[in-house]
Amino acid sequence: MTHTQHESRPYGVAPSGFRLPDATHLGRVRLQVADLDRSIAYYETVIGLRMLERSGNVATLGPQSGDNTLIELRAKPGVRAVARRGQIGLYHFAILLPDRASLGRLIAHLAALGEYAGMSDHLVSEAIYLHDPDGLGIEVYADRPRIDWKVTDGQLAMAANPLDLQDLARAAGGVPWSGAPAGTVIGHVHLYVRDLDEASAFYHEALGLDRIVWGYPGALFMSAGGYHHHLGTNTWAAGAPLATDDDARLLEWEIVVPDAESASHAAESIESHGGDVRREGNDVVARDPWGTQVRVVTA
């Protein structure tokens, strides 16, 4: 299958015009934090990432092997931590582990550290939820095989069921956590928005993601290539303020497309739907209706 072809799937709704290629995936997330040393220590010790590079107020982190950047931290001293009720912008970014054995090992590691984590079985995946020192939301998860995903009324079935910790512990096989393994990637980003129709207009019709799950209360999930979601949007904090330059926040998230032609088509589609686009080489940079910045980059 070439990147210009799309699978025939029994679920989801394609945009009416431009559609992101099936090979689309996510790149790095850029976060604004108050204290670079504090954040590096957290992501290394608790999450198991490895610092790849540090220069001035910027550091990049990735898995324990390879040079794939997952997170770019940019420190701005004095920024406010995220309030408990959240702010329009980041709900969480999600680190996808390559297998559930790794998730089981991470859960045991967090228990040993005394770190609190929320937990949920989403049917398509198993997940834990954390907050970094600035209150930024993090999901770490492992996918179930696609063959096990269920379809209901044209959309994927997703839920928030209790996690089977005993079964995950068995999957871990008694092997201790040794940090995020090779194959760990950014799986999705989930955003607080004020209106799901506006979110759909920008991310589905303009940017070209498929609508995958729209029946979940207050939420809309979208993706490329039939994935359960590369992007979640929800209105669970619809009355909260917008994230600003004075807040710890998501500065930008990346969508990786196979070639420059796909990035160019994405730019044209956003512009045709009334959006503003900035071109930086082959990169395409745009903002959603609430100011959250997304960068389309070429693999």
C-alpha cells in the first residue's frame, strides 16, 4: 500500500476533501515548563526517558536507545503550574509503549516510587495517567492488537473501565522496569477545547484527520490510517481560560507525514477552510481555534 492509498475500514468518517495519508503518525511534543532541572529529573526518574541533548533553556528526551525525540522541554522561569481544573489547550500527551509487558513493568516502578497514577482500560488500549511537576497531563499506554478492536455503529468502541493490574503484572514477567524501551513513541495528543464542532471543522475537515469516535460523552477522537486516535478533543473544561505564555503549557505538537507533497496539501486545505498557515521550509505550522499550535513535518 502506498501512502496515497487508504484502507477500507468498517468504522470512522473521512473528511470531505483532503485526507492525511495512512502512514501519518505523531512526532515530538514541545512543552513550556518552569524549571528545566526539575522537569528533566521527573521525566528521567519517573517516566524512564533519557535526555538526548541540552542547550541553554531547552532539553530533548527520548527512549533509552536511539535518537528519537519524544519531548522537547523549554524552560521559562516563573510560569504558572496548571490549575486543577485545567486550561484550554493540553489535557494530556500520550507516550505509547511497544507492549503491555512494558506497561506492567512501569506500573510496578511507579508503585515502588510511591507515585500516584490514574488507570483505565479503554478497550483499544490500557493506560495510566500522571501529572508532571508543572501539572501537565501525561498518559502512558499500550495498545491492544487492532484485530481485537470492536466497532459499534460505525465507530470504534472505547470506554474507561478498570485496569486489570494483576494481568499486567503477569505480563511484566517479573522483569524490572529499565526505562522507556526502543519503539516507544508519542501515540496521541488530547486537548481541551471549547466546542467539538469547531474542533471537528479544524482538525477533521481542514487538517484532514478521520473522525473515529464521536459518541463518547463530551469528546471527539480523530486519527489517520485507522488508528483509534492520534488526537482527542474534549469539552470537559470548556469554561476554563486559554493557556497563555505565562502558563506551563503545550507549545506545539507535531504530525509527521510521509512527504512534502502531503504537507503542502495539508496547508492548502487549512487555508481553503479559512485557517492561517505559516510555512517554514517543508514544515506547515497552524493554530487551532483556541491557539494550540500544530506543526506538520515531513518524515
